[in-house]
Amino acid sequence: MATVSESTFSEAVPALADLSGSPDLTFFERCRKFLWLASGLFSAACFAVPAIGALAYSRTEGMSTSFLAAVVSGCLFGVASLLHFGPETA
């Protein structure tokens, strides 16, 4: 198995090379980014979990509630994205 030195890794993946320092985020910036990320992940999960259940078990009970939660969470994610709660560059 070949070993990779740290300098080779830093050259190959420049975006990950400067992760050693802690980011200078205030409490409110951390809360904003958490809300942005949590609303997006919750929305994705609310769409995916019922779809997997429908495909695996052919049951549709409770899908409307989950779909409503996904739409509301998706709207929150959209508002959070428009207000630039997320990262500046993706």
C-alpha cells in the first residue's frame, strides 16, 4: 500500500489543505449555518424516507404529513438561502 505524505496531499487537495486552523465564527454565524444546513437536510429526509417506504413496503400511510413537513422545511431552506445563512461559496 502506498503512503501519501502531507505535502503531496496538500498539493492534490488544496481546498482541504488549510483545515488545521479553527474558523473564526461567532455564535450567531454558527447558529445561522446550522439552521441553513438543518433545514435542507430535514427537507431532503422528509422527501426520501416516505419514498423509500413506498418503494420497499408499497404503503402510503403518513406520506401526506411527511410531504407537508418537507415542503415547509424546503421553504425555510429557501428563505435561509436567500438571506445568505449558508456558506458564501458552495
